[in-house]
Amino acid sequence: MTTVGIFEAKAKLSELLERVAKGERVTITKHNQPIADLVPHRPIDRERAQRAAQELREFAKDNRLKGLKIKDLVDRGRPGCD
């Protein structure tokens, strides 16, 4: 994996994209902190996504919030929102 600073990435974007197209991963940093990864494109597996959506629908049939609101559940998980 290659790591480059943001300014170098801007200057060499075409070169970096060619490397990524060949399978390499590139991490872009700003002040030595990783901020983005360039990774090869992966096509969406539509069948897998449809199966996952169907599984969620099936799960939802038997698992209801029973009057609870999602916002209330989210707030319960936040510190200081008791």
C-alpha cells in the first residue's frame, strides 16, 4: 500500500489512479493523518444486495419496536440523555 500527502496526490492523481486500476491501494494523508483511501472499483453484487434486503424484511416481520420510537432508542444510547 502506498501513502501520499494530499498535495502530492493532487499533483499525481492520474498516475495514482493508474496504479489503483492495477489493484494497488493508496492512502492520502493530510498532516500525516490518513483522510482517504483510493481503492480499485468493485461492481455491486445486486443479487447479494437483494438477498440482504429480503432477509431484513423477513427479520422485520417478527421484530417490532412495540410502540418505541427509533429516536428514543438512539437517545438512550447517548451519554447524558437518560
